[in-house]
Amino acid sequence: MGSRRDYRSMRSCSGWRRILLLIPVLFLLPHLSSLVDFSSDSATRNDARTIPNKKLDHLVLGPVAGQGLSDRFHCRGTKALNKTHGSTSHVSGAGNGVSFVTVFTVYNTSLGNVKSSNPVSVVGNVTYSKPERSMAVLNAFANFIQVTMPKSNVVILTDPASDLSIQQSNVILQPVQGDYSRGNLMLQRIRSYITFLEMKLEKNEGGINHYIFTDSDIAVVDDVGTIFDKHSSFHLALTFRNNKDQPLNSGFIAVRGTREGILRAKVFLEEVLKAYKTKYMKASRMLGDQLALVSVVKSHPSFDAKRFTKPQAFTEEIAGASVLFLPCALYNWTPPEGAGQFHGMPLDVKIVHFKGSRKRLMLEAWNFYKSTSNIPDMLCLVLGSGRTKYDF
């Protein structure tokens, strides 16, 4: 019995020794994490941890996700290790043009009277008010297209009452009558797309010019016009993701520039508009267009929604149109936000979508590109940016 007590006592003492040895390690763990910091100002990063609601006026870079995965983009800091995007000298569409079309308006104030007395963000040495920020994002959108697809232009569908001053040579303003109020903007966007396609059918300009309808908070980082060569038979293209409730993202809709392509795309969008107005008006400010898109697509009796679970392009006949479905992972990739698993950036990403609070990051990315003239290195900046560091 005595020997058993002695053995138990020794085990107990050994356990306490282990705990005592672990105490210094546990004490150091919070401090060790600050060593993984590619920022030039680690003290500011640590301050931000102790004050969760503090908004930073600069990006804080961390380790990039996807390292070691063969199909992911790899970086060391802001240097790309395994990716060189395609040459911007490539001419898309077998000699045909590509136009990017977006809907944009400015609320509450004329840009000529904007003052920065109520700033919302600082990017570099520039302080932006909300209207100034919106215009800066629009300009960055046009600038990225000018870099990666220099033969393409940008068409801005806007409220005739909007006071927009755009200096870029590749930008065309196209006023379209409608209700551009905040609560109606997504509904108006579909209407403006339909009106634009009707205008193209009426003009019958000859030749072929393809159209890609997008949000204005995207960066085209590689030539997306190649889809019209690679997939030769579709009328319009949509982007999808593995999301049960919202598998389609309306921020990218490509339309083949033949007369048949434009006509069938117009009819398809009219079906989406009809579904929007009859089922989703309560979501008219946000998401209604995406829900309406899904409704029209899934109404086709033979459509298999399981195809959305794999990031592979496929084509279906829906509402009289040949619809190409492209994976968001390549054609509508969004930087991560908040908690959750994240597996990095695909190697051949074509479009980065800075939706929601990521718009500050889009401006930071354009500033970085201007200083480096290197798209892959700029993607490392995007990929390494902190997931909770966006300030608007």
C-alpha cells in the first residue's frame, strides 16, 4: 500500500511540474503571435488588438493563405512567387471589341460642391468623403481595365441628373432614364441593362462588340475577353459559387455581341426583371437581383443545382438562351472578410471583386499598382491584407 501511495504521489508531483513548466509558455503565447507581422508598424497592429473598434489608416499585412497548395497563388510578403498573369497585349474576342458596362450614380450632393469636412477614409495621403470615395473607386475600376485590356472601353449607365466628371479616355457616359434612388438601385440596374441592349439592337452598328456588365467595385486583373473565344456558343454568361441560398452573383454578366446574343440576353434579363418585380421587391435595395437570377435559372426543369458545388464552367439552355456558368473563384473572386476558413487565391483569377467593406482595399491596390506596375505583386497585397482591417 505504501509503495502505491508513493507512486501516486510521484505521479501527482510530476503532473504539477508539467503545469509549472507550461506557465511561462502560456504567458508568452500572446506575445509570440505579434512576430508574424509583415507590417512596417507592428506596434499599431498590437494597439488595434487591444482596441477592437479602432480603424486603421493603413493596411496591415499577415501571412497569405494557400501556401503549399499547388493550385493557389503564392507570395512572400508582396512578391509573387508562382504566378505571371497573361500579357496585356493579347487582343480578346478574335479581333472583336469588349466593352465593360456598369451602372453608377452619386447621391445627395454634386461632386463639384463636395468637401472633405466629413472624411470616411484615408488612402495614402488622400482623405475621402463618401462621394469622393465612390468616384475614386469608379476611376480605379476604369484604370484597371485600361491596364489589363487596353483596347476595351467602359460605358457608365447613369441617371441623367448625375453630375459626373470623368477624365479617362476609355470611359463613355450613357444617361438612361429611371429611378436611381438607393432603395430601387438594384431593380433599376436590371432595367438599365435591358435598355442598353435595346439601344444596341436598334442601332445595328455592324461588326461585333461584346459586353460585360459588372459592378464598379471590381478590378480586372487579367484579360476576361478570352471567354468569348474559349466558349464559342453561349449567349450570356453568369458567375456562380457554392452557396445554397445565393449561388449566383450578379456582379458579372457577359453578353456575346452578335445580334442573336444581344436579343437572347435581353429576353433572359426581362425574365429576371419579371421575377424580381413579382417575388423579390422586399429585397429591392440589396440581393433582389441575385435571388431573381436564381429563380429564373432553377425554374428550368432539367437544371441540376448540384453543378454549383464544383468550380467548373458549364453551359445550359435557359429561357431561350445558351447560358455559360463561370466559377466566381476565377471570374468574380472576393477577398475574405471576417472569420472562417480561407484557402487563398486561385492561380488564374481574372477579376477581383472588392464588394462591401473592401472598397478601401481596392484603392490601396490601385495605389500599389501605380508604384510597381506589377499585377501579380499587387495581388499579393490583396491576398495578405488583414481580413478585419477594412475601414468602410
